[in-house]
Amino acid sequence: MIIRVMLLFFLALPGARAGEGAVYRFSRAVIAADNAQQTLLALPLDAEVYAGANADLGDLRLIDAAGLETPYWLQKIAGRKTVLQRIPSRAAKTDLRKNGPDGIVVSLALSQDALDIDGFNLVTSQRDFEYSLRVQGSADGKNWHPLVDKALIFDYSRFMPIANTEVALPANRDRFFQIAIDSAVESQAAELLELSRTLQGETELRRDEKIAIRRQPLHIERIEPWANRSETVSDAEQQFDYALNGFTVSQDAERKITLIDIASRNQPLTGFKLDIANPNFNRRAEVQVPLKQGIETRMQTLAQGTVSALHFKEINRDETHIGFAEQRRQNYRIVLYNDDNPPLRIANVTGTGPGYQLVFLAQPGQTYRLRYGANQASMPRYEVLPMQTLLSEGYQPVVAALGPEIAADLPPGGFDPIVLLNSPLFLGLVIGLTVLVLGWSLYKVAKRL
């Protein structure tokens, strides 16, 4: 009978969970200006969200006023930088005329729909050369003004693999260009030396050396104009400083180590910065986390490193950051190996790590809330391509904010069965019932025998 009751209880738990759905312990209003049109919003997560959400952040839900989920893209917050992208332009016509015995002038006219250019590339398969050129520009092809006085194009392949055939132009709105090279023919010594000797018997009377001079004209295959356009792209992940709940410092004199026990709020950490009052030191360090195995808890090493400082006259050097793979935990420990040195004075410890944000498309006239803190919520599978595409095309999201955290009023009996199953009280109850059932069964068997 007891066994049947226990089986019915365990079978009823999944059904109770399925009927209830995920229970979100916290919710917060999303604060953003409504500009009466669809908006790309970025919602940075803060300390309260990290403290209350699951380890994988898979329980985050954006809910609109109607209670419907809004898809979002969870991403690390990255910096932004402006880069110059080189875009090819087009020339409608290219002419060449001679200028003096060895000079040439190349005329270049841009196509009507071509971009204003910031430079051009002289494409040639020639090697081992050096030429100086001048560039003039004109808006109408009649009135000319200088753009570049002396630009050098070269190829030093015989010495090193170094070459440059590009010419950068100052800012201009010109549509016509003249590229003048006063001396487009180079005189180069031949690689072979002609040597003649005049002998009388075995006596050398005269030696003549002749070096052949080879004239090499510049051969331009084509001219490729280009324009610079600035574009804002994502840079490296931003690193944030996270305030910790606190830390305690203790000394293990027997092992000659300093222990720094740290309490955090589940922030996404990738390192710690130590504020150490001592001016000069160099110590081995480890970052450890508690690892529970059965009823025992031991410390597991996450990372090893060195903290050091040197302050002498004009030298001021501090290396007190210890990095590790990203973690979201409540407890850490830093171990400093002192050897025979006096313990360091730890003034402060700061956590460092990336930040996360939700990027989503907000609809006009709609309000949103962020819910989190559901133990059994799984990572949602949303369509994130629209947000990714807008960001890749340069659209900057508007940064939203979170309102005060509101704890949900759980209904009577709205417990989480999985939490109950993992509680020590419940496990003890199950073990006690199991012992009673086994004892009763053994008693019945013994009575029959």
C-alpha cells in the first residue's frame, strides 16, 4: 500500500508541473520612449537580473501588454568602432598623351553615377621601378587645380617584397583628373657585365668593361579609382566592472597562503582585479570555485596566474588581474602563494566580465515587461535573423532601461515540484519511507517463514 502511494505521488508531479507552467519569480517594466513607429531596442541586463535569473539566462521572457512573448536576441554587449570601407568607383573614359621626351599625362573622367573618389590604384605587372607623379583635378574638365604635388609609386621586389601603386587624394568633388609623370621611362643597368681584355703573352695590357643600359617605360594596364566610406561596426566585447557582495581574507600560516573568499551575485565574470596596498610583490595566484560531490564539497581550480607590482622612481607597474573562463556563480576563492614573504594587504576585489543585452523590435504603442527567475524554464528558440540583419546593416538600437524589480505573488500551493524533489527534507523523507517499506517487507517475509 505504501509503495502504491509513493508511486502515485511521483507520477503526479510531472502532471502538476505541466499544468502550472513555469513560475517566474520576478518581473520588471521595460522603460523606453514610444516614437510611434517600430523601434530596434537594446535592453542591457543589470545586477538584479543576473542575481535572479538562471545560470544560462534561458528563463528571460519579454511579455507585451497582451501577455504574448516577444522574440529577442540575447547578445554580449560589444563596443562600436568606425572603419573606412574602400568602395570601387568607375571611370567613363581614360586617355593618354605624351608630355615631353619621356613624360606622359593620363586623363581620367568619372562616370556620371560614379562616387566621388578618394584615390586610385595604378595597376601594372611591371617590377623594380620608382616613379613620381602629379595629380590635378577639375569639376568641369576645363578649370584645373593641383591635388597632389609629388606622389611616389614603386616596386622594390629585387630588394624586398615591398610595393605601392596607390595614390591617395585629398577631399574633393572633382569629376576629371590628370595624372602627370614627367619621366615615365627608367634607365636600368643590365644584370650582365660585358668584359673584354687585351693580352700580350700572359700580360694583361688593357681591360674594358661595358654595362648595357636598358630603358624601361612604365606600362599601365588600368587605373582603378576608389572611394572611402565610413561604417560603424562591432568591436571587441566590452568589459565591465562588477561590484561584489563582499570578500573575506584569511591566512593559512602552515601552508603559507592567503585565502580570499568572494561572494558575488551571479554576474557573468571572467576575472578579478585585486587592489593591493603593498608597493612591490610578485605572487602566484589561483582562482577556485566550490564543487559539490555527493555530500562533500571540494575546491576546483579555474585558473592560475601571477599578480605583481613594481613602484620605483618613475616605474609604476601593476598587474593584478586574474582571468578565467566565463562563470556565473555565487562563491569564489582566490589563493595567493606567499612562500616566505609576508602576506599582502588586500584593500578591495572587483569582478570583471562581459555584459549582456536583449535586442528586439518594439512595436509602436506597445509596452513590455521582462520576466525571469523560473527554475524550469528552457532556453527559447526565437527568430533572431531580423535583429541580426538590422545590426549588420548599421542600424543602431535605442537603449532601453528596466524599472524596479517586482517579486511575483505566487498563488497558494504554487510550489515548484522540482525544487521539492531536490530539497534535503524531501530526500530524507523518501529515504525514511524506503527504510520503513523494506523493514515491513522483511518482517512479513520473516513471519511467513
